[in-house]
Amino acid sequence: MGSLINMPWLSRDIEVVGSTDPTLVGISGTVLDETRRTLRVKTQNGHVTLAKDTIRFTIEGEEIDGTSVAQRPEDRIGKRYRRN
């Protein structure tokens, strides 16, 4: 299996581990939808829309910086990313 950054994220578990908005840190749930700039997440308290460019998150243990994946999901899947 390839890097999770190049896989579809729908129905995967997500947790926000860092954000410019401290109230978003700790939000976790299931990805319902992804657009160019946002992730829609189903949490225990309802649905939350998160801006990708303001968060750092983990999906199944892999940490991803939202600013590096701020494009449409279909473009993100085929793109090559530099490893840090």
C-alpha cells in the first residue's frame, strides 16, 4: 500500500493534532467529504467542516500538514510529494 497522502480519505478516521485555531485541536471523527480547501468530518457531536490550510492532522497514524494537500482530491491522489 502506498503513502496514505495519495489514497482516498473518505470513511477514514481523522484527528486534528495542530491548528492555528486552538479550539480545533483534538477534533476526531470520520471523513465524510473532501473539497479543494476543506474536510467535512462526522464527530460524536455532529458534522464539522475544517479548513485544510489551518490544520495538521493524522489519518490512521500518518501525520499530514493540511497546507501541503490544499488541492482537489483527484489531483492530490496522482501527485508526487517530497518526503521530509
